Amino acid sequence: MTASAVTSPQNRSRFAGKVAVVTGSGSGIGRETALAFAREGAAVIVADIDAQGAGRTVAEVEACGGRATPCTVDVGDESAVRDMVDLTVRTYGRLDVLHNNAYWAPLNRSVTETSIEEWNRTITATLTGVFLGCKHAIPAMIAGGGGAIVNTASVAALAASPRFGAYVAAKGGVVALTRSVAFDYGSAGIRCNAVAPGLIETPATEAVLADPERRAWLASKLLVGRAGQPADIANAVLYLAGEESAFMTGQTIVVDGGRLIS
């Protein structure tokens, strides 16, 4: 499958009649995933703390003939996440897919260099946000007969990266929480999986790639000869959200260009 496969016309009805919430969809991986769901027939709640970014994504969805609604949300704020789910059900009548994708993390910080404020913000946005998304989406999914949750983890959850302690810890928690949600809610028709991206070229990774030493280290680990693109992750998210993966739950798919085996 190529990075452009999510746009293929034969898949237009793959998520017809479905409703997806994508957090952190104002840019990068989230934006591409929201567009991919819309191209394949889903109505999409475009959720982001950046209202302007969410608006741009909605405009792109509508330009390709899709349906989308913007939602400004801080995923670490429980009342805001509850309102996000309420907006989804109120607008589209159901909730079928949740892609917990939003995160925040400080760059180039070892544990001793990380302030308690940076640590708390990372855990809140990157891990607590996933917990809150699951907590409030699951009842709505059960009411509609079931659903699929796809969490954005990271290869950093499976293999440490230099000076990235808070992020590594938070993403490790995402992998563990994914298994727990899958275990507790499988009998209720909820599947929960995660995708673990490697180095993906997005606005969020510009600062990482601007560091020549870190960029060289990361490039040395990429066996396919390039950094990943947001569509590489969107393809994996749609697979985990769709019927093709109906027998999968509690799993983490690594999409990293060979990083973990290099």
C-alpha cells in the first residue's frame, strides 16, 4: 500500500455512515487522518486546541466533498472532552471511531532537565487526554452498537530516544492503556488498538529535524531511506478502525521505516 492509497476512489464508501472523532487534527497526522476518513465516507469531528487549524482542516474536508465539524478542545480538560463527545452525538447521531492523536512534549530534555511543569503538561496532553477520550467516547459507542478506538502511541514507547523522558513515559502509558481498554470493553463491542509512528515529517517534528545531530541519528535508523509522511500513519489508522482489522484488539502497530529493527 502506498501513502496515497487512502484517497483511492474504490474505497469511497469504506466508512460510509460512520462518524469519526480525530483529536489533534488541526495539522500533521491528525489532519491527514481526518481527510482520509472523510474521503472514505465518514463524517468527521475535527478536534484541536488550535481553532484556526481545525477550521483549515474542515475547509479541506469540505473541498473534497466530505462532511466535517470543527471542535476546539483541550484534551486534558475533562469537561471539554465530554462536550466534544456530546457535540459529536448531537450533530451526527452516533460515534463509531475515536482517534486519540493529540499530544504535547518538550524536546531535548532528559529526566533531570525536565521541569515538573513540563512533565505534568506532557502527561496531561499525551496520556490523560487518551484516557479522557476513551472514558467519554466508550458509552456513546456502546449506545450505537460498538466502535473502534485508535490511539497514537510512538516507537518511543518501545525503544528509548535520546533526551525525551517525559514523552517516552507518556507514550508508554498509551500502549498500556490501549491494552487495558481492549481487555475491559471487548465484550461490549469496542476494539482498541494503537499505531506507533516513527519519524514523521509534520509541523510538530520540524524542531526535531532542525537539530542536525538528532536528524542524523534518526536518519541512520530509517531502513526505507526516507522519513515518514502523515499519510503513512493515516493508512494504518484507517486499517485499525475498519472491518479489515475486526479480529484485532489491544495491539500496537509499528509504522517506523525500520527504526525498531535497525
